[in-house]
Amino acid sequence: MEQGVYESFKKGSDQEIRSLYQSYSVSFVNYISKAFKCDQMLARDIYPEAFSIVYFNIRNGKLTPPLKSSIQTYLNSTGWNLYHRRHLDKYQRDKLPLEDIDTEPETKSMVDEILMQKERGQHVRSLLEKIGEPCKNILVQIYIHESGYKDLSATMNVPEATLRKRKFDCLAKMRKLMDELKLEL
Amino acid sequence: MNEDQIERIEHFLSGLMTEEESNAFLSELEGDPELKQLYHQHKFLKNGFAGLQVEELEKKLRLDEEPAARPVSIQRSPAYRYLSIAAMAIVLAGISFLLFRPPLMQRLAKRNYDAPFAQIQRSNPPPQDTTYLNAMAAFGSQDWKKAITLFEMVSDTHRLYKRALYYRAHSYVGLNEYEAAHAIFSNPAFTEGQYVYQADWNRVLMRMYLKHPTREIISNLEIIADDSKHFFNERAILLLEKLKKK
């Protein structure tokens, strides 16, 4: 059962992902609102982020079978860590009874890594705006929408070799801007 | 820089190298400062693209979510005789919620505020970075007072001064001291460099926390909403819509 779900996360169509998203939501919201005694609205608010974190960790091969727990537990645990980081101050965190916490330890680093990536994403978004088109579109298609060279070259009507060359040129432009802005790495 | 180097970096970052290849690549990095710089830059970009991918999926999921599909929390009691008591309790809870909940502007500020991720990446920091890294560690564990004290000790000649200043402002937000945070986000150091957009956005959020007049907030947000290159352009548009609806 869980293996099938894992495969759907890994290779599922948009429709399957949407249906998985909906199927885990009620338990997630109940778990978070009970764990933190918080409003269900708050729990619902972090659900898309928790789901996306688990989804990308499965897709990128960071969360691989055999899983120690069910996908629902990973989602809940990711939500727990997100809520913990976002909504609790130090006093509240210290007061939280540790013995009640049933989380998967690896989800903490999953959450931390994605939060770091999102912060860098803000810089990358600004760099993309600065380099403008057509570079922005090429890099977005390749790195965000994960389009292959073959499909992209057909859509953009340019040979694959040209597209590859453009990608490297665009990345070079991004790096030049990073140097100019003295972005701290 | 040649294209093969980027491809090798991408292979390494995607975990597609064998252990032997990875080790060889890592030793090469150590001996070639230019390649090392290219590696760090490309890693930064790849991380950023990954962050944007997550954001994109989140946005899609939020848009797809139909109210009917959202989980509901109403639990019906079969004991009708308790119904009136339960209803009364709900009404009272609702009234106290309305009386004691923070004003709209502050709630919206809270929903839109994101504390940055504590950046602790170095394993062998140079001695001049010790205070900065201790401050960052305090920030990471949400020990706001300690973070403020330590970030304050980072000299304005230090290469990470702006970042220290930026995180000091966020530490004040952690303490709900929005006036102090606002003053730091308004520091002239943020008129250029990598924190321009973040400082802009957080200045507006601090004004929302501080209950500045709605007209002023709307006009601040409109400036960001009109600038399509601004990091927070889309969020400003959404926030404006919410504010105008109310």
C-alpha cells in the first residue's frame, strides 16, 4: 500500500498528486491542531508547504524506501517541524512536552534545507528578473519546470545544441550579476 | 569557465557521481580556487531554483484547494440536551475571540512575515567570523536577546555587517519589538545590496504591526506591487487585494 503511494509521489501525474494532497489533509490538520492546540486555519495554512517538502524529498531521492514510517507520519512530522520553526517562540518551545512528540527526525533537516532553499530562491528570482528574457524563460523551464532539452528545443524552435549553449550563457550572466551584487554564498 | 565544469558540478550536486568520482571532484575543488568559486555559485543557484520549485508547487496547491475539499472541524454531539450549552459556549468563545484577537492589520502582518533561515554553513570559520556565527546560532535557536547583543558586536567594517544588521532587525521582531525592527530595516545600509527588497517589504510589515494608517500601508504596498522586479511584488499584490476587500 505505502509502496504504491510512494510511487505515486515519485512519478504521479498532476491529478494523482492533487488527489494525494487532498487525501492526507484532514489527518494532517487534526494532528497539527491537536499537537499545538492551535486553530485549524493555522494548521491548514502550513499544509501545502509540508506537502511540497515531502513531495520534493521523495522526487529528489532524499526520502527513499524502505520508509521508517507512513507517508502520513512524514507529512505530520514535517508540519510539526514547520509549525515549530514558524509559530513558536523560545518560551513556548521550551514548554512543549517532549515526550508527546512523535516525529521523524529526518524531517527536521528536510524542513531546514527547504527553508534555506526558499531564501536563496528569493535572490534567484531577483536575478532572473534582472537578466530578463529569453534567459529567464530558458532557466525557469530547465530548472523549475524540469523540461528536457528535447521538448524545450521543439517548443522554442531552436536546435538542442543552441539551447544548451544559451543555458550556459544565461548561467554565466547570473553568476556575473551575483559577483556584481556581492551575494554572500 | 567551461561548460564541462558546470556539467560536472551538476552531476556532483545531483548525486550522480560514483564515490570515487565524487572524491576526485572534491580534491580537485580544494586545489582549484576558481572551480571552487564556480561550484559555490552554482550550488547557490541550484538551491535557489529548488526553493522556487517548492514555492511554485505550494502556490498551485493553494489555488487548487476548493473550500468544499477542506477539512472541517465541526463535531456534532448526539446529546441534544447539551446542544444549547455547546451553542452558548461557541457564542461566548466567538465573542471573546473577536474581542481579544489582534486587529486585522496585525494579523495580516503576522501571516505575511517570514523570519529568515539562520545561515550557519561554515565548519572552519575564520576567527573574525566567530561573533557573527555565535549570533547566527542564537538566532537559529530563537534566543533573540543574545542574538541582538552578538549581532550588535559585529563591526560595520565586517564583510557580513549588512547580514548581521538584517538578522538583528529580525531578532527584534522575535521579541515583538517592531519599532526597533522598523528602525533597523530603515537603515541606509539597505538602500543597496542584497537586502534592498527584503528591507522594503519588512518595513511595510513593521508599519502594519505598528498600526500605521491604512492609507499609508496601501500606498507603501502599491509601490512594491507596481514594481514587477521586486522580490515581493506578487505578495504585495495579494496583500493589497486582501486589504482593499476589507
